[in-house]
Amino acid sequence: MERPHIAVVGDYQPENETHTATDAALGHVGLGFEWLGTDTVDPERAVAEYDGVWVAPASPYRNMDAALEVIRLARERGVPLVGT
């Protein structure tokens, strides 16, 4: 069985402890993941091509509308969603 692949929607900052903790947590449980910056994310792709979405902490986001669109699409389509 292929391991789940998670879209982490947020603006990654290596100096942000919550971002490095997110990396560590997802890696610890063996999930594949990819950070998708809010200024470049394609909301349709984020919910269609990943097994779940994690909306990362540390707002304000560079593009709040894109982050909210990912959340809306995930909820409407039944894609697993975690918001922190």
C-alpha cells in the first residue's frame, strides 16, 4: 500500500518552530508531504492530487483567499482536512 501524501498549505518558514514541528510530526508517522505556499497554491490541485490537506499555522498567509479556497474545496469534496 502506498503511503498517504499530504498537502501542507502555508508559507513555510524554517525559523518557525511550528513549521519544523509539522515536518517532524508528519515524518514521524511516515506520511509523505509537500508544502504548498499560499502565494502559489492551486486549490483545485491541492484537494485533487493529495490524500489530505493540513493548513499550517502562522498566519497571516501571503494569500489568505487561496488558503480559504483550499479549505472550502476540501470540505465540500470530503477531503481529510486539518487546520492548526
